[in-house]
Amino acid sequence: MPSANGSFPSARLPERLQCVLRRLDRWADAAFPIAIAMLCLDARYPAYVILLLWLIWRLLLQLDRHPLVAIFLLLLGAQAGQFVLERDLQPSSVSDPLVIALGFVAMVGRQDRQWRDTLRWLSLCTFPLLVWSIGQDPGQPLQLPVAGINRLGFLLGFLQLACWSSACLATRWWSRCVFGALAVGCLPMLFHNGSRVAILAPGLAVFCAFAFALWLRNQWLPMSWQFVLAWRRPILIGIFALLLSSGLVVVHRWYLDPPVDMEQIRSNASENVLSDRGRVETALCWARQPLRRGEEKFLLGLGHNEKVQRYCDARRVPSMRLMGRPEGLPHAHNLFAQIFAENGLLGVLSLGSVFALLARHAWMTVGLGQASTAHRFLFSIPLLVYLALNAGVSSFQLFMMSNQLLVGLGLASLWPARPFDGDVGRVD
């Protein structure tokens, strides 16, 4: 029942358990480096069990702030087996967005100092990856045994942003050097991995965040930038014009005027052209399926677990025949096409609403300087750009529980901490 002031009572943990969990709070995120190390060793089951325990820990701590977290704990208990046992065994699942939502709920409302600790632990995830990558065949693309090339590329780009922000937020020179070295250490792994969006997107995301701050004269820019600030508009217009023109040249060369037969592709060594054509044609094929299957499918989609893939095999996607992939690709390689094909118009509208909410929140907290903090400018805003860039060329929400939790965690970093009676006062 609501209390006299209209608020719901908090679902408190036993005092002793609450004290222990809070005392060890700064060490909880060590679960991520341990889990990543196990994924490198092809130990998916123990890795996901560790992340499951981390998620339970974080949700229990959130009960003090948000009583409705109890509902998410019930959902977690009902889906725990699918999270741990059925990951990577099917192209997509109804549990994919639930894992992202659980990661968001588990981390929303944390203090700035807590986010600094979290980002440090995420940065340390690159260390086991570096050690593991040394022993891999340099002649083959780098990929995790349980995830493949694209999932590892997305993970490496995410961790590079965490390293970058940790280095910028560090107060000691040696700490800044360590995290800066880890950020640089991601580069050879990214090039070995071969995912081009993972190579380009992190740097481009950081650039866009600084360009955003420069355009708005944001408070996080140092005073030494006064000369740049005086000429910020022509400088930014020139840079964006250069990027746009370069992008148009690449698009025309790779997509609008590609080689048309296999012998020419082989003679020109243009495997990337064929691969990209396959992704574009697959995404378009997935996006067309709800339009061709009737009003119900248009509104609600075709569902999960290979139901769309059978309509986009090599018989319907010419580039798949050239690539020797008669079954086609198991996902759309485009977030919006994937959501539209599997969840229909309602799914796309829901996804668009989430993106609009995130963009508005980013504008309010950083763009207008309302309650903006350093970790949001250095990590959250670049992460939003990184996710948007990946959304156009990959279905990053699929397969890996670790990546899904990291997406939810990253989105939660946008929201400021809310005080409660255990901190500085009760919020009704």
C-alpha cells in the first residue's frame, strides 16, 4: 500500500545482507573481466553464470531505490536458463531485449564515483583479450570461439571507449598511462578482427562528441580551446563536408558501381565489396518480408528463430550465391531491418521511441548542461554514437549475453543518480 505521502514503500533487503553487498559494490564489476577471460577459453557456461550472479547482485542493490525491480528479478528467475544455456544456439530470441533491459535496470542511477569504478573494470576486460589474441593465427580474422567476428568487433569497440573515458577521468598520471595503453592495445586486435565498423566507429564516436561540445561551447571543453572556439563553425562545417564527400565517394565506389561477376571480383581482390553487397541486400530482403506477408505480419512481424532467414537465402539474395552461402545470413546485419522483420511496425516504433528518448536525454544532460557530468560526456555520448553507427551495419543486440548487458549498462550511464533515504534524503 502507498504511504501517507503517496509513495510506495521500498523493498529493503535484510540490513546485514545490504551492508555486505554495498561494502563490496566497487568489486562487483570484476565479473566482466573474469567472464571475458572465460569466453576467450571457450567456457561459455561458467562465463554466463558469473554474469548472471553479477546481475542478481546489482538488481538486489537496486531494490532499495526502485521497488519495481522485484518484477525484473522475477523475470530473471523465469528466463535464467535461457540466458545461460541457450545463448549462441539460435540467431535471435525474445530474451535479447530483456537482457539489455535488465542490464539497464541493474545500473541506472549510480553515483559518478561508482561509474568511474565500473569503467575501470570494463577497461581491464581488454587485458585477457590481449593475452588471448597473442596466441591466435595472424592469418585468420580474430574471433571469439563463442561469438564470431562481428560480436568480438563490437565488444572491442565498446571496451575501447571505456578505456578512453577511464584514461580521461583518471587523476593520477600512472593510471592515465595504463588505461591509455589499453585503449591503444585495442587497435591491433581490431585490425586483426577485421570488422571495419569496429575500427572506425569508436574514434568517430569520440570525434562526434567533441564536435557536439565544440558547436555548443560546452563547459567540458578546456579554456585553451578559445582560439578554436572562435572559428568553431567554419572548422566543423569544413570537417563534416570532408567526411560527407569522402563517404559519398566510398558509397559510390563500393555500392553503386560494384563488379558484377565473380571472376572480376576475384581479379580485383574486392571481397569486401561482395561482403558489403551481401549485407545490404540481406538487410533489404529482411525489411521487405513484413510488407509481403500481410497486414498482421506488417504490424507484428514474422517472429524469431530463423523464421525470416528462410525467406532470404541464396535464391533471393544473389550475392549469397556468389559467396557460397546457400542458407543466407542468420541475421539482417541492420538493427532496424532486424526489428522490423521480427517485430513489425510496432517493434520499429518502439525502437524509434527509445532512440528519441535517449537522444533527448543526451541533449538535456550534456547539450544544455543540465546535471551533466564528466563520465556522460566522455563515455555515454560517444557510446550513443557508437551504437547508432553499429545499428546501420550489424545486429549487435543478438547472441552474446555479455554484449547485451554492456549495452544496457552503457545506456544506464546517461541517467544521473537519484538520492534516496539511504543516501542524502528520500525522494517520493
